[in-house]
Amino acid sequence: MNFRKGKGREDPEINLIPFIDVLLVIVIFLMVTTSYSKFTALQITLPTADADKAMTQPQEINVAVNQQGQYAVNNVQVSSRDAASLALDLKNAVQADGQGKGDPVVIINADAMATHQTVINVLEAARLAGFDKITFAAQTSGHK
């Protein structure tokens, strides 16, 4: 028995909200699990070079700083306490060596307990003396 008169069959209504929820979950899952890698625009192979070591080593000036703030330039203790007089000692060390192998390298060997100011004095002295190649000496943690 059909109690509905005059009406035919109604079109079924599709609810899209659960479908959208499922798609959002899938998109979030893909975003989280995807690994993003950076691709370069150009594939290049860097050139190689076979170079020999430099025949001449640059002149080295070893400056040691102990815990009490005393300085030694090339294993000779100096009485300098400020950057200006230490710069003169650095210049004298270069002239005393007399090898003239180019721009000398200042190697700072500072005690671990030396104050920051004493190391800054060596850096300032190297700048005043005109030496722009500076490095720090350190030991590995295995050597105590």
C-alpha cells in the first residue's frame, strides 16, 4: 500500500560532511608521513684539483698565556702586560727569526684558566702589530 499519493520516488540526499572529514584525515596523515627532500635545480659535479703542499711554511709566532696572566713569545717570557708593549714583542720576535716567510701566523696557547682579558690583549697586540692571521691552540679532551 502506497499512502503517498502523487509523489514519486524521492532522490536520496548524499551527506558530504563525513566524506570531507575522512579526506582531511588522509591529507594530514600524508603530510606527517611524507619526507620532504630538497632537490637542486642543477645537478653539478664539482671539479677536483691535485695540489701539492706548500713548500714553505708560514712563520709562526707562539704566544703562551698562563693562569697568572704572564706572556711568553716563542718560549721567551716577556714582561709585557698591555697590548701595545706586547705588539712590540711580537714585532721583535718576527725580526729576530729573520726568515721572512710571508705574513706570520700568531698561535695563541692560552691556559684554560687564563682570564679573557689576557687573551684579548694578545688579539689586540696582533692587530696593532699588523698580523691578521691568528689561531688558537687546544688539546683534545683525551689529553689531560
